[in-house]
Amino acid sequence: MKLNKIRFYLHNKDYIIHEIALLANSISEYKEYNDISITVTLKENIQTSSDKKSNVEFSAINRLDNIDILLKKIEELQKIKLAIESTLLYLDENQKKIVEMRYFSKTGETNSFTYISKILNYSTRYIKLIDKIIITKINDKYTELT
């Protein structure tokens, strides 16, 4: 996974939970719609040739394919969430502070590396290095989960 994608998910950690819920809701709607549409087949919509699918069959198969795609998206988001959470558990206090200031700012804005370096009394280069190490750890954990 690209490191900037991991940074995006760190900035929007609550988005992951929200997105998983939305995808699960979409799956429920697809399944509900599938049950209804399969029972309401019209005789004129059914093809007589065995190698052609009826409109109803095609729609049902299309919805099932969409359900599979949504399930894969949920699985990916859950892996990203797990990779982030498990990596954050094992960071030392300085690393946790850097992550909190950079990605979990209470104002909703991203603190710059320069700002963080001034507050923590480290060089900007060191803060960037720690950031890259943390992002790489999350990426490694995500790769391990896939």
C-alpha cells in the first residue's frame, strides 16, 4: 500500500469505522433487494435459450458481484484499521506523541513537522524520520495481514 494512503487513513481514522458501517449497510440493501427481485420474475423476461441469461438472472448476478466487491472493501478497511491500531500499541511515548500531534490533532488540522519539532524540541528532520518509520511499520503490518 502507498504510504500516503496510510497517512490518509491515519488522518481520517474515524472515517474507516464510518465507511465499514456504510458498506455493511449497502450489502444488507443488496441482499434484501436480491431476495425481492428473485421472487418477482415475469414469464416474458425469461430467455428460452440455456446459454443466455434472463434480465432477472443478470441483475441478480450483478448484485452478487457487487456484494463481493463491497465485502472485499470491508475486509481491506478492517485490515488497515487493525494494522494502525496494533502498530500504535507498540510505539514508545515519543513516537505516540508525534503521531498524536501529526494525525490526531483535536483542532482537525494537521500540525506541520516544523511545529511538532519546536514543541517536542527535536529537529524537523528527526520528526520526519520518525513519521516515516511509523508509517512503514503500519505498512509492514498491513502487508503481513494480507
